[in-house]
Amino acid sequence: MYLNCHSFHSLRYGTIPLEDLISKAAALDVKAMALTDINTVTDIYDFIKQCQKAGIKPIVGIEFRSQHELRYIGLAKNAAGLAEMNRFLTHHNFENTPLPLSAPDFENVFVVYPLENVPAVLKGHEFIGLRPEQTPMLILSDWKTKTDKMVVLQPVTFRTKTEYKLHKILRAVDLNVILSRLSATDYCRQTEVMVDPGRVLKCYEGYPQIISNTEMIIEQCNFEFDFKTPKNKKYYTNNKKDDLQLLTTLAQQGLEWRYGKNNAEAKLRMFRELKVIDQLEFSGYFLITWDIIRFSNSQGFLHIGRGSGANSIIAYCLGITDICPLELDLYFERFLNLNRKSPPDFDIDWSWKERDVILEYIFSRYGYEHVAFCGTNVEFKYRSIFREVGKVFGLPKEELDALAKNPMTLHPTNEVVREVQHYGMMLEKYPNQRSMHSCGILISEEPITNYSVLEMPPKGFPIVLFDMHTAEDIGLEKFDILSQRGIGHIDDSVKLIEKNRGIRLNIRDTTISKDEASCNSFLSMGKTIGCFYIESPAMRGLLRRLKCDNYKTLVAASSIIRPGVAQSGMMKEYIFRHNHPDRFEYFHPVFEEQLGETYGIMVYQEDVIKIALHYGGLPAADGDILRRAMSGKGRSKAALQKVKDNFFASCAAQGHPLALSQEIYRQIESFAGYSFCKAHSASYAVETYQSLYLKVHYPIEFMVAVINNQGGFYRTEVYVHEAKMSGAAVHNPCVNKSELETTLYGSDVYLGFMHLQSLESKTAVLIQQEREKNGLYKSLEDFINRIPIGIEAIQILIFIGAFRFTGKTKNQLLVIARLILVNFKPENRAPMLLHEPVKEFVLPQLERSAFEDAFDEIELLGFPVSCSPFDLLQTPFRGSVMAKDLLDHHKKQVRMLAYLISRKHVPTKMGAMYFGTWIDAEGQLFDTAHFTDSLALYPFQGGGCYLLLGSVEVDYHFPTITVTKMAKMPFIPDPRYEQENDWKYRAQQRIREDVSMTHRAPYPQEHEINIPRLKMSN
């Protein structure tokens, strides 16, 4: 009798997780129930599956509300009914119009109106929902004549008194009011709980027609869904046969392009893959991906195909990826096998500037009725919980900030805070709002509204109301259309090189960059700032420890840096074996045969398949099942246990000793869920080489491209410094040279207006547009006459030196600007000033300190440009040792003066520690380690220069200073505020640092991991 149940996917309304809702119904022996979440179908598919397991008949519906008011409830008779409701709600979502008071003429939907909104005339499929507490109204009122159109309506929203208050809190959060300001119409009634069905029916025992109407609806609602059949667009052409023929033709053409005419191994692999693709009916998926890539190439866009798709030689031949699976011994089964029922998953990256063009093509090519983004649920998180709930209880902003920033153990202990904590913790993991998946696109065979209501977020592309896991469950597989700034770095570099040097570079031809000698030299030295994936301090340190000077080692480095490999101890062991190949033994011949390239260490996800196949005797496809179970993609403990049992049984059948098999399984278990597949690492390595090639051979263009793509791991200042170290002359923004983005003229780099933190972007764009249209600005007066601008923006441009071409000082320019603008009226801006001679002002000579410009730059850009931070220090000391000399000071104590670039927090069993990255006075990078005891006495105090005392530790060619003492060094007083003590040192506080926090358990220590280095005895 439950035709109106809410889960917590009735956002900021329902309080019951779906699983708990169904468990409650099963415990009460409910035979049928409807999930009718408010204006959504987010959880209907999980609802169907879980109801079927519990022996409950699932009814699918939607509760339609407009401006928080209940209009009606729709219950789907069948799949067509769901599609009708989805299309109806989608239309209003797209048009942003309120829902009508009466439901449309649905053909396959029962409609239930609340008593408060019953239309004058009810259609055949429409009914009135009568709550148990409303039955007394039937005795005397006119309603008693309408019982033949009434059904039982017992809504379910919460379970307990505590949850009822939680419901009210959610309503207050949704309405952005404090709890006491809620009115009775803002929240549900106290009766909206699930009770014994017999107790509900007892309220209607005098009205058998109401009960029979309800039973009729339950009987006629038969929503059936086939979870096994793929729902993606089936064919690229018109049928399976034509798809396979086209895919085969394209693959053969690509085979000749990639391998020449006579590569028998490649040809055999291609036909083997085609056979599996055809058996699984995935030809259309490959062809649609190829079509997207074809369009991208036609636009001149650069793309990177990565992920497990690079395990396929077909993907390589179609140009989807640039990774040769034969070169790296990549297993196709990691990507696709007959045991894998879900379609393959291609991850394709474009520049963040070009991705929207790709998306527009996909939506227009395959139809807005068939294409949508996956949705995602944004949950209540720790910080947002305490802000939202605290606001509901009326706490002021200062207290909300304190609750959000501090752990609960540091919260005040008053009664209100305890309530905020109590209800806040109940909300953890509750969905708060729906959002768009960052990259997952669905392309369906049938109209996508057959499966979901659609919403239109501000981005302008429709989204379904369920996430990628639900999409996969119902047979809709996503295409991952991603963007990253690394491709922007490469793409923009190539354009800048052509514009600045007249050199047209085909960076898509990876043969010019991969394993190129000078690139390998830079790799081994860790000179990789700005390069995709390898610029972080941790990665640069790893490259130096490995003396990484080739593609295959870089591929391995890209994977062992991952948390799973590092946490399992395999990263440390790999580094040891790489540097000491004569100091370990392969503890079984299979590891030497199959993992010799990585010294017997499992580094990639494919290694799980190799060991399962060659050591355990399992088929490769079963090895992939093992890998997927380990990574949590099976999402079933029972399935994982079955895989584990099969592995040990198969190992025993091969005659392997149990202790050896247990150690191998332990290694698989410790890292498989968090490591990269080899193809993914290889894809990253290829892109890394492309960016590194540009950095090595065209460093200034490359750094300008990095700056214009808003950097990478570090802040803009670091890339500006790197440009200077590469030979660039870096200049502050100039109204006659600069654009919104940073510009390059030869080796002269003019910072873009976008870096001026207080200048509006529309003003910056207008400066460039007006200059391009009517020529250079001749003077400050000319500029003011041509650009609608106020005194605040003019002052920003003057202080940054944007009018230095005039030859006047900043002080003189400020006087001129104020004289002009004091009586200047924008409506009088006309050619008048251009035709009248500019009045010459007699200006006083005002002395300026040589360092005033630097402090202006710090204030407006966040860092100095005209000088080094070291030039602003009070001390002339620059350190007793420079970064270039650290390798010669192993185990020695050194004093260094350094500028802080970044620090990374690392949890250890002794407490928090940090790794720091710095530059010395010569501009060279080096790294430090700060342990808990040192930090307690000598903590970091924000960005700036520090005096460091510590001992040098050289770990496999990589020097690190273990800091024992450090002190932040003061800048000279700001000469702009010579007479104002409160302002003299404020500029120094604007100097930034990059801080990375790590939220994980401490890694185990080496002695706790104990990976064997010798053969294990049989």
C-alpha cells in the first residue's frame, strides 16, 4: 500500500538510504512499494534490483513538485510510462518553467493527486490520494462521493523522531533559513513513516473501494527492465556486419600506416582482437570513438588516448592511441575479453580550451535526444556539513568557520554544538545535490529519456540523474571525454613556436620526442618543471633516484609513483633493484621471465594478469577478473573470495609451495587496486616526452604556454622563474605589448593582464581590442580617452608599470591621471581630446627607491618580477653551499639560504612531516625533509626566504637536506610605507607557497613490508 516512498535521493527532504528503506519494508512484510523521489529517478534501478532480491514488487514513480509544493505523484505502468514522465519533467527542466497544477495526458502512467490539489475533473488514469489521518473527512464532507477515485496514500519520508528533526534540518538547509523560521508547509507531516501494512489498511476498512483501487494500481504497474542488454548506440553504420567490415578496413589501413606491409605479428594480433570485438558486439563503440578522433584531427586538435584502451592494437591502428602494444607487451585481455560483459573504456584527453568543441560535435552528430553526460551525487562533506547545519541552528559566521576548519575534538562543548555535531554526522555520505560527471558521456540507441529525466546545468550540456555506476549497471557505457592543461601546454607551445620562430613542428609525430637523447638527459637530472606528470617534487626525485634516461624506465616510474605501489613497498624495492641489479634474486623463474623488465616487481596492473597466467595457471581473462576484483570494480567481497580461492587452488595444481603463493598473493593484494595499467603509464610517458621535447628545444615558448594554461603543479611565479632561467627577459604587463594572456616577442616575455589580481578581465580584453583596431596608445591621456576606465584600474596599471613607454615615472603618471579624471565625464569621451593638444603639466621630481617597483609587483602579481626575492632580504648572506654542490656534501652539515617553492605534508607514525622544495640564490632547485621534532621547534611560517641548517643525505643520486633548524628571513622595510610601521612588512605576507596536504594512513616502514630479495625455498 506504499505508493509514495522517498529515499534520501529526494534531496534535502528524504532521510532514508535506499537500502535501509527496502530493509524496513521487508521487515514489515510489505509486498509492493513505489519509489517516488522528488523530481528525480536517480535510484530507481538500484531500487528495482534490491526489491527483487527482497521479494518486494517494485513500482517506479516520480513525485512532481514545483516551488516545494506537491503537484501529483506519477506511477509508471511500464517502461513507456517512465519515458513519458521523464520527457515531461525534462521539458520543464530545460525550459525552466513551473510544473502545471494538473498532470499531462499520460498514457502509461497512473497519477495520484493529494487532497490539496485535486482537479475539477479526473481522467481515467487519475486518482485522489487519501492519507490515513484524512479518512474522517469522508464522513460529512463532499469527498465521500469521490471514494471511487481514491487510493491509499501513506507517504514515507523518515523512520524515527530523530530523523524527523533531521528532515526539518534538511528542509531548512534547502530553504536557507534557520530552523525556527520553518512553517508547517515547509516540511512533511509526522505520520510519514512506514508502519505495518495491516495497520494502514485498518484505517480504510469502511471504504473497500479505496483499497481495491490501490490494489488495482499495484497490480497494473509492471515496470520490467532488462539489465543485461547493452543500451549504447549499437551500430555506427546500420548493422553489425557493416560495422565489422568498416572497422576491419580501417584497422588494415592503420596497420600499414603503423607497421608497414609485412608485419606478421601485428597482423595476427589485429585479427585476433577483431574476432573478440565482433563476438562482444563492440565494433560500433570503436567506430564512434574513431569518428570523434577523426573530427578532432580535422580541426587540427591534439588528443591523447590513454587508459586500458592503449592495450589494443586496433585502437593504435585507428589513431585513437599512440601506444604500440607490441613494443610494451600489453595484454589485450586487460582491456577486453570474453568474460568482460561491459564495453571497453577509452579515456581521451584534449586541451581544456578545445574540449567544448569536441562535445558540441558529439551532441550534434549523435543527437541531443541520444547523448547526455553522466550525473554524479555531491555528498555532504565534513566542512560543508558543519557550515550548513550550524547555519540552521543560528550560529554566527565566526563559529561556523571554526567548526568547519577544526576537528570535532577541538569544537566547543555547548549543547548547540553537540546538536550540530549529532545531526551533522547523520548527514555524512548523504547526497546534497546532483552535478555533472567531469567527463563521462553516454550515447544511447533509444532516446536517453527512456532511462532518465535530464537536467541542463549552466555548462549547457544535458545530464542524466544517475551516476556512472548505475549507467554501467543498466547497460549504458560512458565515453570519457577529458581535458587537461598538459595538452594545452603542448598545443599552445607548437603555435607559439610557429608564430615566434616560423618553425612548424609536428609534435603528433611521437618518434621525434620519445627517447630523444637530450630529453633523456633532462629526465635523468629531474629538470622537468612544467612537463606533464613529471614536474612534482616527488616525481623529480624519483627520476633522479632512477637516473631515468629512457622510455621504458619512465613508463615504470609513471606507475610506481602511484599510492598502491608506494604503499606496498614495491616502489622502494624497485629503486633498490634498479640501482643494484646484482644484489637480488628472482624468487621464482616466472618472475624473471615475465617481469624481468621491472626486476621481478609487480609495477603494473597487467602484471597481475601475467602472474595469474604464467605462475597460477589461470587463463588471461580470469587474471583480469582477479585484477578487477582487487581494484574494487567487482564491488563484491564474495566475488573476491571466490577469485582468491581459485588462485590458490590453481597454484596448488601447478605444484607451487603454499608459502610462495601466499607471498605472491599478498603482493597482488597490496597494490592492485591503486596502480596504473601499463598502457596508461605508457600513454602518460608519451605525453611527457612531447612536453619535455618542447621544454628542451623551445624552453621559452614552452614556459609561456604553461603560464597561459594556468600552470600545473606549481603557482605562476615558479614558471615565470623557469622562463627567466631559460633565457627569457620577463616584463611586467604593458598596455602596448600585453594581452589578456602572456605574450612573447623573440625572447621578451610580457606578462598578461590576467595576472593582475585586481584588474577586471573585460577591461584587459578591451585594451587589446582597442589597440588592434586603432593602433598603439600614444600616452596616458590617449589611453584614458580611448578606454572607459576608472581611477582604481588606472592606478593598478600605473603601479605595475603598464605606461613605462611614456618615459614618465609612476608618481608623475598618477598625478596626470588624477588631473584628467577628476572632472572627466565618460559621456564626453570623444575625438575631442585627440584633436586638442595635450596639456603639458609641470610635474615635481619625486624620488623613488629602486625596490618600490618590486613591492608593487608583489602587491599586484603576488611575486617580484624586476628583481629576485633574494634582493629584498636584509641579509647579504646567500648560503655556504649552493644546490649544484649538494651531491658532494653527503652526510655533511650545510647552511643554505633559500626561497620556498612548495611543501608537501606526509603522515608518519611519529606524526606529520613535510618535504620542501626550494630555489637557491642561483635559481637552482633543491629539496628538504622536515621531521616532526624539527617542525615542532622550527615550523614553516608561510612563503618567503629561509635560512636552513641541516645534513645532506644522498639517496640513489638524489640529495635531500634533513633540516634541523630553519628561520624565516625578513625583507627590507617596504620603502613605499617608510613612515608607516604597520605597513612596512605587509608585502612580505603576500609571498605565497604551494602546500599539498596528504589525507591517508602512514605508509608502512621497510622492515614491515619485507619483500623477499632471495629465492624462496620450496
